[in-house]
Amino acid sequence: MGDTSNLLQAIGLPLLLIVLFYFMILRPQQKRAKEHQAMISNVKRGDMIELSSGLIGKVVRVEDKEVGVEIAQGVTVKVVKAMIGVVRTKGEPAPANDAKS
């Protein structure tokens, strides 16, 4: 009887800790990563964004893996989409990435 109890503790406690670790740390992290990926894929021209570095600008061009961000009037930089931290305000839907009229 004592051997079974010790075996259950030796196997059960680490297993319980692994399950707890998954639900407390890994699962919420995966959920945040999915939400961030969805946010990045929905970025469109006219959105105000905040980069992970703290830089704030307006999206003027959207490509597959990069966006053009206007950080000052007439100053546009290319930014990797993964570096977008927050989409602050949604802009008007833009039909294409052509020049503004």
C-alpha cells in the first residue's frame, strides 16, 4: 500500500505541475499570439498604429510582410508587420495601395 502511494506521488505531482504550467502560462500566451496575428493581418491603410518600440504613425501602405508608416508629414518608414504593437484607431477602409488623390 505504501509503495503505491509513493509511486502515485512520484508520478502524479510532476504531471499535475505540467498541466498547471500549461493552463497558467502556455495557453494564455498562445491566445495572445493568435490575437496579435489577427490584429496584424487586419491592418489597413489609414490605421493609426503603435510599434513595439513606442513609435506612433499612420499606415500609408500595406504589403505582405511590411507596412509603410508615416511618422511625420512627408516622412514614411518601412516597418515589419510583426513589430506592430497596437492598432490605436481604425482608419477608413482603403480599396487599394494606390496614391491618394
